[in-house]
Amino acid sequence: MITAIVLIKTSVDRIPEIAEAIAALDSVSEVFSVTGTYDLVAMVRVPRHENLADIIPGRISKIPGVVATDTHVAFRTYSQHDLEAAFAIGLDT
């Protein structure tokens, strides 16, 4: 699975509606409203790199009110959830 972190600038007066529209898209697992240079951060998970073109410029960027995107593709994913699952393998609780 390929994970992309998409930083999104929006029309400030429509942040909640834009966030909901992005969150409703297939392959978008979370959308965060954030402070700083960008208004939203979306986590996109797809099986192939080619799918990123379908979802980010093809769908996210076309949502009315999305002004700009900046995409970062993850090389590797580390999470507390994954670590806990790995250490629990073979343990009976």
C-alpha cells in the first residue's frame, strides 16, 4: 500500500465543507484541519502509484475551494499500532 500525505490550501470560508468532500473520496483515510501554511492534511492510501494521479490531481484538486496541493509520498510507514501488533504475535492473552 502506498501512502501519500497531501497538504491542501483551501478557501478559508469553506474549510469544513471541503474537508468533508475530501474525506468522502475513496482512498482518503483521514483529513485533518490544521494550523500553519496549509488548511488541511489528507492521508491517501492506494495500491499503486498510478492511483495517486487519479485521486490527487484528478479528484481532490477539482473540489471547489481547493486552491493548491503539495503531495509527499511515504517511503515507509511507522506507527505505534504496527509495533504493538508485531510484539503481540504468538502471545496468548
